[in-house]
Amino acid sequence: MSSTFALPLLCSIAVHVAVLHTVDAGSEGRRFRCGVPGVAREAGRIVGGSNANHGAWPWQVSLRWAPSGIGHFCGGALLNKRWVLTAAHCVDDGFKPYVTMGDSSLTGDDGTERTIITRRVFIHPSYGFGYDAALLQLKKRVRFSQYIRPVCLPGSSSTAPPPGTVCSITGWGTTSEGASSLPDHLQEADVPIVSDSDCSGAYAPWFDLTSEICAGYMAGGIDSCQGDSGGPLVCESAAGTYFLHGLTSWGYGCARPDKPGVYARVTAFVDWIRTTIRDNR
């Protein structure tokens, strides 16, 4: 992760009002709150992409081509035992990916991974211009652990965090624009929310104010990049709980000045998320 898809033209990158809830961890009877990591991240704010502590972002998932867990191509966020949210452009070709959870190293064995194939894909009905979101229903339920936990969704009446709010992005995307290989270790970075006016100015007429939000530094240097698509943009509440506010979607290049990353705005379609999950149990 340096930063959003490295192409010269527009393209896709392949306070919170909500009720905190607990989710059953399985037969052991333990319960976990959403948005609470099992492992602390490094102290202090980072100034660029860096290796994340294993388990610091337990809702981060990797979408892969093969059942062996190889072939990472996009990220996603775990919502509950059977549902993952990712970018629609990652799965709009009809492929049902393998979803790996509890991972930090793409090539090494962390001993905490679980890979489950997708059963069904639900793409947001307004996907095309904006609304870059898709829900993946897993074939089996995953058991939560210290390294596999869900993120919190904002409430249906919530708004996106105000400009300047520092949030976090994670993924296994390339660490520089045009790089040919992915980092082995999960990367993390902190980026501020960018105002809608600045984002519109950077991307007019392609930025969709209703369903998209920007985050990053107008000076460049820190951003999501190719391979981070679908991964989470999370913002921490005063209580230390993380809420999902964005999905890595697109941008001009990676970490370029005046070209912040564009993310699918979760508050714009959170009702669709909840309705889809409710109607497809």
C-alpha cells in the first residue's frame, strides 16, 4: 500500500450513530463485539504504509482465485459469520472468490487463517456510476477468534465522518504506483477524510457525491493502490470501536498530489446491506 489504481486515466482499483452488537463466536460460547481488534496496533499515527500487527485488523479479508489461498486480487471486510462486503468491480465478472480471513502474510502460514468459498454474490443494484459495493455470502460460517472478527457498520441515519477525520486503510495492494508485485505482509496507513468539494474538484465530473467519499492527503504520498480494492476504510470512535465507512474503489494513479483515494461511501447503502443479509439467511 502506497496508495489508488496505477493507471493514467480514471479506473477502478481491482461521530458514529450505531448500536454496538455482540456476535456469537461458536460452540465455545464466547461473544465478540464488532469493531474491536483482538490485538493492538502500533502506538501512534503512521506517516505512510507499514506492516500491520497480526490481528490488529481482524475484519480484513483477502479475495483469492484458488482454494489453496493463493492469488490475492482484492480485499474486503467481514461483517458477520457469513457475510463479507467488498467492491463490486472485484466480482462483477461472475467469479465467486475464495475468501481468506485471519491472515497477515500472503505466502506464510500464520496458523490462524480460514479460507471459505463464496456461495452467492450480491452486487448493489445501482452499481455503474458509483455504488461500488457487493456482498459475498460465504458457503460456510466462519468461527470468530482473536484474529477473525467483524467490523461495525454505521447506523442507517449516520453520516460520513467530517473532513479532516483521520481514518485507517488496510490491504495487500502494491506499495508504489506501477509495481509488479504485492507486499507479503498486510499494510496499514492513516488518511484524513477529504471534503466533498475538494474531491469533486479533483475528479469532476466522475465523482459521485451520493455514493462516494475521498480520503488521503492532497500533497500525495499516502494512499491505497492496486490490489487494495474492496478493502476497508475504518474510522475509530471515541470508545475505541472501529466503524466501516468506505471501501477502496478507484482513483488516478497511486498517492499522486491532488488525487486522493476514492472510496464507496458505506452510509449511502448501509440499508441495502442490512436488507440483503436479512432476506438471504
